[in-house]
Amino acid sequence: MDFIEELRWRGMIHDMTPGTEEQLSKEITAGYIGYDPTSDSLHIGNLASIMMLVHLQRAGHKPFALVGGATGMIGDPSGKSEERNLLDETTLRHNQEGIKKQLEKFLDFSHGHNAAEMVNNFDWIKEFSFLQFLRDVGKHITVNYMMAKDSVKKRMESGSGISFTEFSYQLVQGYDFCWLFEHKGVKLQMGGSDQWGNIVTGTELIRRKLGGEAYALTCPLITKADGGKFGKSESGNVWLDPVKTSPYSFYQFWLNTTDADAAEYIKKFTLLSKAEIDLLIRQHQEAPHLRMLQKALARDITIRVHSEEDYQAAVEASEILFGKGTTETLKKLTEDTLLAVFEGVPKSEMAKSEITKSLDIVEFLTDFTHIFPSKGEARRMLKEGGVQINKEKAGEGFSITANLLLNGKYLLVQKGKKNYFLVKVV
RNA sequence: GGGGAGAUACCAGAGCGGUCAAAUGGGGCAGACUGUAAAUCUGUUGGCGCAGCCUUCGGAGGUUCGAAUCCUUCUCUCCCCA
């Protein structure tokens, strides 16, 4: 399999330095991508770059994942309008561990000559003295060169300016590439298109300092058809960590992809072959309501990031929640199934004594379960018909009574179409 | 250092003594339509015991029967000149 060809038909190439393709077809090449340890979990915004490493490894090359322990302490000005907060070392180490575990689901770190490797730039930068850095690295790159970068230019023009620390970021990242080139034989750095400037500083540094030839390859930033930011749901980032984003929500996120985006995402985020994808796209066009594309996309990613069982559970839950599920089917569920189905759904608890007589729905939705932040909002949505209890519309004046309980102790509350809450009454 | 402009709800941005819980647009949320899509249309978007009341227009004071609107002062932002 040809790496560049593979990326090309998947639409994952934005730009690359001349000679990159020749280098990759000439020999087994080591390439790396850096990850920011700002959290102990990666999110789906990192997915495209992870897939680049996966393709690299599948094509027989050697992938390196660099955790930016040192660079993470500085903050990349690319794409950020504001100066970043600095993290301390303990947090960084903790975050790196989490990230490594997640990358292991995608990359083979232990088998063969092209096993993936993880490195942490903190390890080679922490001992570097400031003076030494200035002499060994700073000497090779002019300020003029650094200022010409878009990321820097933008910040210079903006009112808030750029600190010396963030200004130096590209040098530190450039040095990483240089170090990996020298010590690990890494000749390629990849990343999102916003990383182009930083990466090229690295190849430049390698040329001037070591007289070596290194390459850059970037992929286009993932976009959404409606112009919104990719990777955010109403509740924020979509994480790979099942604790931060439940497998159910994760599956739902992909399932809700719009048609226009699905065809693009399936190429970038799955390993399905061109033939398989073309077929899916064709099938989808013939019968769009079946949403073959979204289903295939959600299935593939959920299984890889989580597991087959998590995927099955998510599908099952989705069918009960969005399928023909009625109050009747809900009532038939055993307690175990019920809990399994609502695994990823927010839960709250309240005392049974509160509903022995009957409880006004507004109070139930606010004071007791906090599903709504205010009574005004709860009333408004009740009026609009946006609240359902056990899959039946509830209006103003609806009362919660004990005979509504599923399995004698649960209530399923629905806010709008897609937001579910399970209330346990004990 | 000198001069000027400004700070309004999630954001942008009107209002410039009462009729302002505050125009308009965007965003958010919900409803209809659908395919848990897109587009479209509609409603809604400070709180509450909701035909009424309470807390909001950078902070603190003041004038007034009455202030987002006027005055004083503080903080912060932007622009121009040096």
C-alpha cells in the first residue's frame, strides 16, 4: 500500500514539501506527529492526525507519537487568539499516560520493525539550558524568519500581542524535529494544516544545523458543512475517554453527522477501503433515510475507540430511545436492561416519599432533579411540548405519581428529542 | 507623556431622563416537517409564588418623583499624537 496515494484519495493531504513522496517510496521512513498534553484524554479533534500515523504504519513506515511535555508547557500560538496557561509537570505526566493508553488502540507499539514509538520532548528539553539553547538552536534561525509565520503575524497584529514564550514555541517544536532526526532517524513530521509553519521551521533547522533533508506533510483541518467547529457537541468536546464522553454519546455523535460531512469523515476516520466507501456512498444516495453512511461511520469508530460490546450497547440503547420504542416497550425492560441501556445517560436520584401523593412536574424538573436550571425554562419547554416522561409528552400541570415508575423506581425524562435523563426514585 | 473614543444580556450591536427586562442580527434551545440529516417555517432566549414582583446595562457614589440614559470618581479597553 502506498502511503501518499492512500492519503490522497482520502482527502488527507493539504500540503507537503517537495520530495516527500520520493522519500517515502525510497525507504522505510520514520514520521511523527505531536500531541498536546493539555488533558489526560485525546478528543476527536485529534483523530485525523492519529489516522495519519495509522496509515503510515500500515504502509510499512515507522510512526512516532510525540507527547509535547515541554511544548505543552509553552503553548502554541497557532490558531489561538489568547496567551495560554502553563501546566505543571505533575499534570503533564499524568496526561501523557492517558494519551499513550488511547494511542495504543490505534497503533501497534510492540510488534515488528516498524512498531510505533512514543517519545516525550520534555525528556530532551528539560536539561537544555537557556544559554545552550540560544547557541545551538536560536543561532540558526533568524527572527525575520520566525516573524514571517502566519501564526506569529496574526498575533503581532492583534491587540493582545504575543509573549516571548509563545514566540519561541516554533523554535522548540523545530528543535524536537531536529532531535528526532538526529537520534531516531525521523525524517517526516505530519500534522494539521495549522502546523505547517511550525513543521517547516523544523525542516529548516535540520537543513541549517545538520545539513539534513527532512519533510513535512499536513492534512486539511476537519470542517463541518454548516461552518461550525468540528468535534464539539452541545456538551463540549467529544473525548475518546469513556468517562468523559460515554460510548453511547460517542456513538450518537457520529450517527448525527450530516450527510454532507459523513462522506468526508468516513474516508478520514475509518480504514474502510475505497471500494467499500464508494459502495456506501452510492447506497446512501439511493436510500438516504437508512443513513448507511452514518451508521457505518459510527460503528467503525466506536468499535475502534471503545469496543465491540460498547458499540452493541450503544446501538441497543439508540434503538430503544429513537426506534419505535413506546411506553410499552419501556415498561417491559428488566431493571438490568434498563440500566444497561441508559449507561451513558445522565442520572439523578430522589426520594420516593416525594411522589407518594403527586408532584408537580415543574418542581420535579427543577428542584428535585435539576434537569432544568430554572422553573421559567421548564415551564416554557413544557408549553412547547419539549418534555416527555417515559416517552409520552407531558404538558403544564402534569403530575408525577408513583404509578409512572418503570420497574417501580425509574422515570425516563426527555428534554427535546435527544436529551435523556434517568431518574431513580428510592 | 498629551489628546480622543468607548465599556449594554451568550456574542455583535441599538438605546442617550419615564412608554426599557432593554430594538435588531447571530448563536442557543424547543416545536412542525423529516431520515435522530440538511434546508425551511414557528415559538422562545434574566429570575420568581408570573395580568404582579425582584435583580440586571463595567465598579462605587450622587442629582432627580423617576436613570442603561445626567454628574463625580475608580477600573479596564481601543484609537491618534509624542
